[in-house]
Amino acid sequence: MLTQRSEGLRRLLLICQIWITAGLFWLGVWVMVKFYSPPGGLTWRRYSIYCVLLVLGLTLEYLGRDSSRDYPLQTDLLREHRVSLRQTVASIGTLVIYLIATKDGFISRVFLFNFVPCFYLALLFSHHYLPPFLARRFFKGIRREKTLLVGSPARAAQLRNWLRQKSEIGLHTAGLISQETFEQAGDLPILGQFGDFDRIVHECGATQVILLEFPRTNSDRVIIDACDRLGVRLIILSDLEETLRHPVVHFEDGGFRFMALREEPLENPLNRFVKRAIDLIVSGFVLAVVFPVVAIIIWITQRLQSPGPLFHKQVRAGIQNRRFTIYKFRTMRPGDEQIAHQASGRDDRVYPLGRFFRKFSIDEIPQFWNVLRGEMSIVGPRPHLLEHNAEFAKIMALSRELPGWLRCAVFAAKREIIPTFKIESRAILSIWRTGTFRWRSELS
């Protein structure tokens, strides 16, 4: 399968980088001993441990990388720089942690500071030059797969860039088999119709067939049976998302295969625990350190420009449509807060310094109390007004996550009157965030 080829190429690259790391490390040690270090001043056992730790850090970074997004033949210097930098930090970080934990001060600082930039450059060059070399070496000759596409020319055109990319790992596209009567589908020749399948496979020497949509007709079934009979590998391109007009997620449980409309990583208790821990730490710090100072400043401002209550309260809908009271510093004149009427940039209801507080979302700081109480989260969907929830009930009913403070702060900072279609788009974006929880994104 193609995924195995990509994964194999990634592993071959890692093995080569391990050899490069070890070779560069011992070359640096040799240079240090030859020209800088006094005779007998080197402990080989210690430096062997340092080398192993560098390789360990490199391996750990590889294991933590998202393989679905890491295609080694992608010629993008910025991506190569990011991966090389991440590998360098992981390897050197592993070594530094060991040095600190064991109070090991033996390693030469001069050696370490010279090794780090050379190590980064070696990794950068390896990402740029090694994958094409390895692909040419391992995916040629009998490892080159002659592939036939079966389906519509329009569907084949969608795969044009993907096919061009995969040609580097030995996927050679011979042409297209389609019921539509064209001579050419873009740069792919149409070799015949479904009834000519056996003949075309023999003439082209095809070893692989990609069916461009789920089998729905007897003709598709004939193609599947023919692939089994001829010993040709069959790959089926899923068109389920186009059929349902919605992204789908595949998962397996108890021996059964299911599909859902979105991922829900916060159903994992560990993810919920980490998210709640982050919420408690951040909200506790803000309420203890930032909130008192800001509250005093805003209270004095209100006394001078718009006397009245310090806070403005609204009822919002949270997780599973549960009602809760959200708190903000009041930025409008008392009695002028029309709940569903959005404030514009120069709204007369807002007192002068209130505009400044709203521009930088300072008025949203009391919502950390909602976060501490578990009614909101630092990151999550925006808790809309109940009037908007009623208008977009179908969309908001999808929310299965605590509303987020950052969503309030980011959108509140814009402070313009938002058209209805933008509110709907904003709601959909917030719901999409439910399926994208990552610990790294919570901490960044």
C-alpha cells in the first residue's frame, strides 16, 4: 500500500539521520581530541552515553510526529527547517536534561556549542537531499506500480496533484478507464470502457487499480471481481464525504467499524482532565493577580465617566445548552444595554474608556470566574446570546464542549456589527473547534 511506502521512507530517513548524528558526533569528538583537548582528558564511556541520548531524542521526536501530515518528499524548505529545528531541540534537550539530572559537568562546552549548529545543518540537508535519493533507490524497476484509474474524468482530475506527488514513490499512472466517451482527461489518456478492463490490464501490464468512487453498480462489482481474478491490487477512493456533504471520521470498536460526523477528543477522560487542569491553573492565576488590579482601575473609570454597577451580567448557553450567567466589566452606560443589539465601534452607549476596554477585551477578564466554576473553558466554542442560539438552534445543538474564554475575547476585540451569515459561520467555526483538541494547541 502507498501508506506503507511513505512510512517506510520516513523510517529509512530516520535510520540515515541516526547514522549521520552518530558520525557527526564522533567526528566532532575526534576533532576536539586531536586539536583542543589535553591528552587523556576524554572519557569515552561518557561521550558514548551522550551520543546515545542524542539518538534517543531524535527517535522520540520521530515517534511524536504526525505521520499523516509528514510526507518526506514534500519539497518545502520551511517544513524542512521546522522539522530539523524540532529534531535538534529534542535531541539536545534530551542530552541537557540528562546533564542537569545527573549533575554531569564533564562535557566540553566548546564542543557542545559547535556541535549544535552543525547538527541542525546536517539534519536540514538530510531532509532536502536524502528522501529523493532513497525514493529513486528503492522504488524503481519491479517496485514501480503501473496504475489504472477507473471512474469519471472529473474525479480523476481531482487526483492530479496527488498522483504527481506519489509518482516519486513508484506510482506510475497508465491511464483512465471510464464510461464517458472522451479521448483525454486532462493529461491522462482514456484507454477504454469498463467492458475492456481485462484487455487493458494485460496490454498495460497494470499491477494496481484505483476505483475512484464506492462501488454502486454491477459494472463496479465486475471490476472488483476482475481484480481478484487477475491478481491486481485494488484501492477504492472514498467519496462518502461528497455524498453526505459532510466530513466523516472512521473508527473501530468491538470488532465493528463505525463512521461519525466529527471527532470528539474530549470524550477521553485524560484529555478532559488535562484541559480542566489548564483551566484551573490559568484562571486561578488571573483571578488572583490580574483581576484585582484591573477591577480597581475600571471601577475608578466608571465612577468618573459612567457611575453604576461594576459588572454586566448576561445569561448564555453552555455545554448541552445549560444556562449560566456570564460576567463582564460594564462598558456601557447603565440602562443602555440592549441584549441582542450588537455594539458598533463608535456606539454612543459605550462610555469613552469603555471603548478601550472593549478593543483589547479587558472587559472579558471576569469570565475567568466562569472558567474557575467550570461553566466555561479557556479554549472552546463561543457562548452566543440566547437570541442567537434560538436563531441558529440547529447549529448550536451540535456543541458538546464548554464555551471558551478565548473565543469571547477574540471575537469581542473586533466589536463591529456582525451580519447574520457571519454569526452562522462563526457558530460553525466554534463547533468545528470541538473536534480539534490538542494538548499543544491548549498550551500555545
